[in-house]
Amino acid sequence: MSALESNLSKVAALLERFRAAPLGHFIAGRHERGASRDLIDNLSPVDGKIINQVVSADPQDIHAAATAAEDALPAWRAKTGEQRRAILHKVADAIEARREEFALIECMDTGQPLRFMSSAAVRGAENFRFFADRAPSASDGQALPAAEHMNYTVRQAIGPVAVITPWNTPFMLSTWKIAPALAAGCTVVHKPAEWSPLTAMMLAEVMTEAGVPPGVVNLVNGVGERAGRLLTEHPAIRATAFIGESRTGSLIMSQGAPTLKRLHLELGGKNPVIVFEDADLERAVDAVVFMIYSLNGERCTSSSRLLVQRSIYDRFIERVAARVARLKIGHPLDPETEIGPLIHARHLDKVLSYFRIAREDGAQIRIGGHRIEALQPGLYVEPTLLTHASNTMRVAREEIFGPVLTAIAFDEEGEALKVANDTPYGLSAYVWTSDTGRALRMAHGVEAGMVWVNSENNRHLPSPFGGMKASGIGRDGGDYSFDFYMETKNICLAFGTHRVPRIGV
């Protein structure tokens, strides 16, 4: 039996539990069918078949979840950081024990290749361990003495929070939000993307089995326009952490405005990777190809705009094109697969539309540019390289979110910086050069929340993660996460020696 056949057999057994009945919600430590009769077909991108059906939450379900989180808050917030740390480490242990299940389910639900998803559960467990170890110090503040008063600060959990996660790598990204929220003492209502709901329910179950008390983490399924809106508008929810499209982020801002919710938005990107003629070209090619074609190009930090110095443009493009031509496309459960199917038919249509747009605008399709008909009904698209593009073209300005790289030539440093910044987005940027001064100038000058120099996206949990401009508001990672999930309170104690002003005497 091949590795693919073995994995197919395993995942078929795992998916049976989701087919027995429509997947509902997880509220106050229990599975709930929910009040709504609306069902969503959860389709596999591999073959278009229905994996299972999902209940779309209605106002009654959202209210039940938000109320459960509100009721559970006082006891969870009152636990010591050491107590929360112990529970969150148990969650990490439980995730690692089921890491193969998480990976296989995620592949079938999203189309992401196993070679990348095999580490998703390990990374999710790392997120829980990292923030668990910071729980005991999460409430720490500062001593700020004055002449006749002592000021000191403490941090306290903000309250019930909504966590709304996307469909591209849903399991890892949900842990990236939920783990710091729980470490801070918040309770959570999680709404996963309707196109990839399965591992979210598995995570809710794992957390409960590991000792997270009922109501501390709740899960509601449903379409964002309805369930997500109801959640972001609910008065019991004090903050919303969202990962997704910039357009949706702006809607969430307006939905939270009447209740003055705190917002953390990690949104889209049209990220430049800038390659100068003095770069280590072999390493740069590796990074460029990896950062746009891994995860099927469905990655917010993908380097989707390739800016190459004109003196090396042709030979660099040749090397990239040769690598793209050799990418292995196939079933996501095949360990050899590098490119799997896109998440949903609507998303496939969006990506395919940009090939027509590229031709209309004058870009050249150097390689790719078609749906892979031989793999239908799977949602497979050829990894694509667009060349001779300008930064005014739609393929250089709009987030395609697929395995599509747009290459643009530049002459000198100032032009590269101008083109890099000529975008509504500002999530990440990548600079390749052997000139240290140039690297620093570009890193400081580019308008992006994160810049990697001579590297692909390297994940470092204590570092801030987030964007500028239309790419979002706020930062994840390290203590930056607690800045969002906690309120800072100042306490002022008088020595009893200062003069208190008197009026009406």
C-alpha cells in the first residue's frame, strides 16, 4: 500500500464521525445542534464531493455562545497564571497526541498538501506552550512612583472575545489567536470559516478534554455575513480578533462600532520580494518559489510581487520558471505533493479570472495560466508566473491569493522602494541583497509591518506579527498579543502627605 493509499484509508475513517449528523456548535462544554435549520454543504476541494453538512448559526445560537463565554469569564479570569499555564500545557499535549488526525482532516478540508500540514499540529501545540509559559506574568505591570503618590499598573483580561479565523491554514491560525486569549484570562467564542470547519471542532473538543472549563471556549459555525456579523455585534463580546480579507475587516470595524469593540485585524497583502543584482541568487530563488507556491499560494504573507533588478531580470526569471515547471501537483494526502487544489470553486473562479485580466493588461504568462483539466473535478490550477508586468496592472495591485507570481523589473534602489510601497497593502516584505547598508535602508523605508532580509517568512513567536495600511490593525506574538487581550489599569496610592484641594469651605 502506498503512502497515499494509507492516508486515504485513515482519513476516510476519521471523516465518518462528521457524516453521522450535521456539524453544529460547541457551547458551554457541550455539542449543540443549534436552533437554526440552515445547513451548509462542506465540499472537498479534492473531488467536489460533500464531506459533511454544517449548521449555520442563527441569533439564538450566537447569543447562547456569547452568554456562555460571559458567564465563564469570572472564574477563568480569577485563576492564577500558574493554573492557566498547567491547563494550556495539557491542551498542547493533547494536540500533539492527535497531530496526525489534525493534519489529515485539514488536508481534505482545505486542499493543503500534507507536506506542509504535517507540522500544523506541532505548530499549534507550540503556540499553546509559548503562551502558557507567559500566563503567570501576563498581568504584570510597572511601578511608576511620584513625589507623594505611588502609581502601579496591572493588566486584566478584557473579557469575552470573538475569534474569527480564515480557511487557508485554519487550525494553526486558530491556535495563534485562542492560546494567548486563554493565557490572558479571556473567554472565547470562535467562528471558523465556513469552507473549513472541521479542525475547529476537533480543537474545541481537545481543549475541553484537556481541562479547559465549560464556557471558556465556545464554537459557532456559519456564514460570515450572518453568523460573523451577529457575533461581532453582540454586546457581551468585548473584542474581535479577525484574520481574513481587508474588505471583510472594514465591515467588522463598522459592526463593532456601536459597542466600541477593540479590534485586531490581520488582513490581506500584496507583498513584494525585492531581489537586487548582488543577492545570493540561488537562495533567493528558493525563497521566492517557496513563499508564493507553498500552501497553494493561499497565504497572507506570500511574496506575490517579485521585484527584480533589470540587470539580472531575465536570468532570474528563467531560474524561477524552471522551478515552477517542476512543482509536483497532486492529491494533498500524497507526501510528495507540493501543490494541491484550491479551497473552493468560488475561489478557483477568482484565481482563474486573473489570467484573463493579465492578458488584457499586457502581462505575459511565462508558465501556467490554466485550470488543470485532467484533475477535474478537483479544483487544481497550474502554478503560474506572470512576467513583463508593471505595478499599475491589476495582477500587481490586487490580492489573488493563489499560486500566481507577478514579476516586475526595476533599475535602482529608489525605484524598487517606490514600487514596493505603491500598494494599498502593507503586511510583509522581503529584501535580497548582500549590501548591508542597502538592506537597512530598504527595511526601514518599506511600508510593511514585517520585513525579512535574505530570508523567507521565518516564524519567531516572541516577535510582532501584523501589518500596516489595508493589511490590518494590531500585532500578534509575544507580549504584543497581551496588549490586545488585556486592559491596562493604573492604580494610584497616596502617601497621605500631599495637599488635597478644598472648595466650598
